[in-house]
Amino acid sequence: MKAAARWRLDSGIVPLLLDRGANVEEKDRRGWTPLMFAIDQSAHKCVYLARTGKHCERCLDASELVELLLHNGSDIEATTINGTT
């Protein structure tokens, strides 16, 4: 699940993983959850839009992933090993 969020795999894979019981709270070695990766990707795409004035298609993908993860129980208050959210 975290790889799908981090690398923005095909949008169909995340619902499939969720249907098969993927853990939306799985953390990597730094304590990052799939939700954290999705939010990070969404922020990068929105900065691109602000700097260039050009819409980035993946911005929508990351935002939709954030919503999907939240809808499936991701903890918005989760923290990394450094205590950041």
C-alpha cells in the first residue's frame, strides 16, 4: 500500500489493495504512512501548478488518493518516528 501511495501507481491498484485488506496504517522505516506519501505528492503537484500556471494531471490523482485513504480509515493524526505529522 505504501508503495502505491508513494509512487502513484495506476489508480486502479489502490482500491484493489484496499479490497484485499491492505493496511492503510503501514509505516515505512521513517514512520511514513501511505496517507503521508499521498499528501506529500499532492503538495508537490500543487507547487508545480503555482509556479508554472500549468495544471498537472497527477495533482488530481494524489488528491483522490488522499480522499480514498481517509475514507478507508487512515489516521490523519499519525506521526513519523520524528514526531511530525
